[in-house]
Amino acid sequence: MSYELIVIGAGPAGLAAALSARKQGLTRIAILERDKYLGGILNQCIHNGFGLHRFREELTGPEYAGRFIDELSGSGIDVFTDTMVLNVTRDKQVHCVSPQYGYRILEAQSVVLAMGCRERTRGAIGIPGDRPSGVFTAGTAQRYLNLEGYLCGKRVLILGSGDIGLIMARRMTLEGAKVLACVEVMPYSGGLSRNIAQCLNDFNIPLYLSHTVTEIRAQNGRISGVTVSKVDENRRPIPGTEMDFECDTLLLSVGLIPENELTRGMGIAIDPRTNGAVVYENMETDLPGVFACGNVAHVHDLVDYVSKESEKAGAAAAKYVLQGPNEGEAIDVINGDGVSYTLPQRIRVSALDGAAEIFFRVRRNYGKAQIEVLSGDESIAVYKRDRLAPGEMESIRLSRELLSKARGEIRVSIKEQ
């Protein structure tokens, strides 16, 4: 079976990309989703706060996903759920398997990668101590509680201050659990400021910055307590700073990893800063006709931005099918002082219709600061901000005229005022 576009993943990124491509004129589109339902992670995010930018109203995760799922009705887009993609070849053959159709090979003229991301587990951060039950990632606990109806513990400590962990601190408190503390190894929170206020401060849950879990204790196979220690500037535990907490559950909210096994299998270049594909201004990878968007490209903080970015990828995929590949020299976008990554990593100035939007995150908290864009030693643009935080993705727009002044590359840096 042959399609103009195959979208892998039916979360907010995949749904937005497919619908965008359909609006641009593609008629043979397929969405492949390994879960039984459309919507991705949004299905378990029953809290509100979604859609404020896109719809100018406050929605829950399922409500936000529902807006896009409703658009699929009558669109003519083929949707295959409970379908696992095993491999994608460089000539865009998609190998997949499902209970309904068995093993199939689908051919595509273009592909959008929208597989999302996964959570870091205990094994990824190497916490010493026993290996008992009661240690969950925050997203797993969220699924158990919101979709399956199981409260995974009564006395809870949270390691990491990512947004999922912060939201679960509030959620578990509302369900009757006692959340003892949220512990963060960095000297700043990894979550949105509004989640710190609404999920911790409003419920008097303490946040210990520059602290980490240094021991897990167990009794009868279940976690019975943890030791938390302060860390120095090199994130090494400081002797004599230990605090013991008696708990039956430890939730891990220690970062997200883009799901790029398929991407690597295709031989597409991966940026070690984002752990996602290297992409151009239209979200195209270095393999022509293959695009990446959403959390598989870089971890977002707001789903509204995922949708916007993915619509760009879907429209670009349609343009690739209908008009052929983009050509032209590209300039590189790199991170300078105070910036941890930039996206897109490459911009083809000749392909721009208007301005290019560059997304980035900063390495630490800043008060008043300026974002400076340099080409060599020359400053080509400056943007002022009242505050910058690592937990909140930032963006700037650069006009085609400005980018035409760049010589080979541009560098985004932060200067504190």
C-alpha cells in the first residue's frame, strides 16, 4: 500500500502534522499509532492548563487532543491504531505490525516522525541502594492513577522537578496521599514556574534544590524510606547533610528522552544537545522527505508549541510531495554562552517565506538579560527579556533579511544585564 505521507505517532504532534498536510492538499495520508487510542500522552493528563495559547481557553489534556481527533472525522486520513512500527528504510518503506493486519510494508513519498519521548528511569541515573517495589517514573504513576484508577502509594517522595513530577505532587495530594517533598539535584527547578506555584506552593510541599536521593531502603520487598543529601556544585553528595524520609513510594521526574530509535535506524543525524534529529527550518531532517516534530525533535514544555511546530512539519511534507525537495545553502545555528541547545540546527535562507523561528533553552536562571544573535564577531540581533529559566522554552524570530547577513553560521548567546 502506498501513501503520499505516513505519520508515525498519533499524539499531539502526529495529529497536527497529518491534519496540516491534509489542508495543504495531500489526499493519501496514514497515521500509525502503537497505542489503542489516539491522543498520546494527553489521554492521561486530566489536569487543565492546555490550549491557552492555541485556543485561548483552558482545556484538559483529553479535551485538547479531542479537538484534533474530531477534525479527523471526514478528513479521509487512514488511522491505524495498535500498530507498532518496526523499521523505516531510507527509501521510506515503513515496516509495521498489528493484530488486525499482521506484518505489512507501507510505502510513502514522505514521512513525519512524531514518536514523542519517554521518561528517564532509575537505571539512567544510578541511585544506589535496594531494588524494591514502589519506585515509579512520574508518568507511570500518572497513568496508573488517571487511566487505571490505582493510587501507587500513600507516603511519597518525588525526585526531580520536571513538570510531570510537579503535577503528580498535586494529583496525589488531592487523592489523599502525603507528598513529603520534591527533591531537585540542580540549583533551579526543571518545571514551569506556574507548576511550582500551583502544585507545590499551594499545597505546602517543600522543594529542596541542590539535593538528591543517595540511598533507597526497603522492607519486605517494598520501599520503606530514602536518604536525601545536599550536593555541591559538581552534584556530589556532601557528607553530613543527610535527611531521612519514611515513604512507601518514590516518583522519578528526572528528564525526558526523545524516542529516536527509528530515526537512528534510518541513519538520520542526531543532535547530542537535544537527543533529537538535526532539522532544517521546516523541520526536515538530513534525509530529504523525512520530517521530525514535537518531543521526538526536542522536549517541549507546552503542547500548544508542539502543535504549532508539527503543523509546520506537516505543511512542509505536503510541499515536498507536491513541489519537490528544497534546495539551497544552509547556515548552521549553534548555541553560545548560556544556551544549552538551539532548534532548528540549520536554516536555508532561500527557502524562507518570512521569518525563521529559533527555539532554545538557557542553562540557568537569569534576571534581566538580553539574547544576542552573532555571526562571527558581529552582532546581528538583540532581544531583551525580563527573566529566563531552563524549565521554559524560549524563542526568537529572525527575518530573512537579518539571516542573509550571516556568514556560514549564527550563534545564540545570553548576556545578563
